[in-house]
Amino acid sequence: MARALGAVTTRDAGLPLEDVAGWGRHPVGRARVDRSGALGLPPDGEPVIARGLGRAYGDAAMPAAPGGLVVESTRADRILGFDGDTGRLHCEAGLSLADILKVFLPRGWFPPVTPGTKFVTVGACVACDVHGKNHHRDGSFGGFVDRLVVVTADGRRVPCGPIQERELFLATVGGMGLTGLIVEVTLRLRRVESPWIVLETVGVEGLEAMLAGLTRSAHDWPYTVGWIDCLARGRAVGRGILMRGRHATPMEAAGRRPPRGLPLTVPVDAPEWLLNPRFMRWFNYLYYRLHGGALKRRVVFHDRFFYPLDAVGQWNRLYGRRGFLQYQCVLPRAAGAAPLTAILDRLGAAGAASFLAVIKDCGPASDAYLSFPMEGTTLALDLAYRGAATLALIHALNAVVIAHGGRVYLAKDAVTRAEDFARMMPRLAEWRAVRDRWDPGHRFRSAQSVRLLGDRA
């Protein structure tokens, strides 16, 4: 039963306007950002959207209209309870995975699902229903959430979960903050024996070999992922490096000390010529030659396996002042390699420069209405923003995805058109019905929801 506690007033009076953007630094908008630490809503019914640490790539955490209100959750980061026998953690939504690792990994607990950065809040993990290298085995983040507390449009604090207020729960997991303000999360951490990972890497010569390697590895390895040279052409399309890992045992980790890496940061915006297609083709080719090849096994610290880019502060500046778009799609297993080949061929022909192209296996879809993963293969890549040409490329990639029954990831989307999104999401109407029931005026809205759902700006 929902508890009517009245609206919680945020300290939004006189908030200055400031630039806000996703991690890709495109697009950029203007907003008033409330950082009070008391997660709640203003009493006047003003539209609002939540924001965590700003690691979503697109416009999901940007206000629906310039100057709109954004509620940042990062100061609401208290641990409210923990069961050391089961790993059940009760926390505020602004707690980050980095803090969870700092507190609980020395005690033998690890996030059950983690994206490619630890600098993300638990609330954002729920709102995006994030997935990781273990989706083929464990599914997405929402599958480990036992309970949420959501502040709905009328100011009530509503507990929900897999059984209690189930429809609200399934609309909130993966719902991009559009059903209410997530203020508390109860989730189950995973017991691990050490902070180290046993890692195997092997070079693969093409896409078919990569897909086959991911499939074989899934039976024995909880974490699998591949890096792809997305600019390779011809028979080399899809060549890359297959990586698979598991948590190391105490014996395998014995005597090892965490590495003390030098603090690195990108101090300035890189020049655009750095990402020209010729340079990137050579970079990708050399990376494949240096890190591919025969099977190698080693033990690495967990940060190196899960969060390699977190070691470089402000790495997003490598894409220059105009920023970049990250594109991630998932295609059903039944579609086979053909649509992935078509996407990689388009990227290669366009010379779309990317330091990073990641391919993973996904297991069955969750029950959450807008959750991204489905059983099949997901491909994520970075595209330097070059105006209309980049937008046209993404629309062309979306056409391939739609034709084969796939979808794009909202946490990384800033471009997809409303009509294309509707064709990708078979349960969109169900989600809309639940959202309308809890927020008929669509008080929770964002630049993304204006673009994709027709919300008022």
C-alpha cells in the first residue's frame, strides 16, 4: 500500500542555469540542477527528471525544456542496511557502484551486474536496467532488485517490487526515470572469493569466429565480451579479441596486491584530426595485432577487467569538442550474423571512427517493459559527432536493427526517432498504460522522452 507523505520540497529556489550533457557531451542543454541530497519533488508540480553521475551517453537525464529542473541524486548515498549472510543491501538511490565496491568488496561482496563503469548510481542502474558481461548467465540489474521506493508524481513514497505494486516496478526498471523518482533500492550483492579475475584472451579473425567463440565460452565462463575492429573490411569484418573471465579463488589470488596505477586524465579536448578514418584503421589494426593472437591466461585486478576506461579521467574528451554518440543495439539470436555484418559494413564504408566497439552475448529478456537486452547479440560503439552525417548513419543502422527485430539502448541514445523506437519496443503500449496510471500528467519527462514519446517540452 502506498504511503501518502506529501510532497518533499527540494531546495530549487534560485538555482542557477548550467550546462548539462551526457557522457558523450552531445547534445548539451541548460538546466537548474538540485543537489540538495534530500531526494524529493517541488510542491508546485513542476516537471522534473532525475540525474545520477552523468554517465548515460545521450539525453535521458536532460530536462524536457531548456531551464528545466533536474534532481541530482549523488548526495543521497547512504547505506541503510546490509545483511551479511545474504548480501542484501538497502541503500539510497544515489549510492554509486564505486562506493559499493569500496565498502563491500573487501568483505567478499560484488555487484551482481555491472556496466562498463563503476561511476554510476544504483538508481541509474535500475532506471536503465543495466547489463554487463554476465547477461548470458545472470540477466540484467533489475533481476537482483527486491524492492524500490519511488516518489510518484503526487509526492507519495510508493514501495514496489517483483510482487508488491509489480506493474509499477516493471515500468520503473528500465523506465529511464519516467515513472517516478527512485529514492531507495534493495538489491542482492554477489559473494566472491577475491577482488581478482582470471582472464583469458584470444584473437579471432572474423565475425563468425567471434560469435562462435562467445557461444562456446558462455557455457563455462560467467563473463564474456569481445572487442571488434569495427573498421575492418572484407573477410576481416568482425575480427577482434575474445575475452572471458571469472572471479579468482583465494589460491589464484594469493600474494597479489592491487596495482597502484598513476592517475591519468585527458586535460584538453583532442583535435578532430585524431579520429580521422586512416588513423583509426591503423590504431585498430595495431591493437588487434598487439593484443590478439594465441590464447593467453592471466590474473588481473577486477578494475582492469570490468572498468578499463575508468582509469583515465575525462576520457570522453578524446572525441573532441563536438563530443560523440555511443550507439548500442541488440539483435535476436535467430537473426544470425547477417545484420551485424551489415552494420559493420556500413561503419567501415562510412569510415566512422571508434576506439571502442564491444560485442556481447545476451540471455533471455527480462519482464520489465522497456528493458533493453534480449536473447541474442549486442554491439556497442562510439561515433565521433560530425553533424548530419553521423545522424544519417545512425538512422541507417536503426533501419537494419528494426528489419531484424532488434532494439537500441536508451541509456546511450540521443538520436533515434519516435516512429523507429515504437517499432523496436513491442511492449511500449503496456509501459505507457502503467506510466499514465501513475503519472497522468507526465510530470517526469526528459529531453529523451520528448523526442521518443511525444511528451511536452
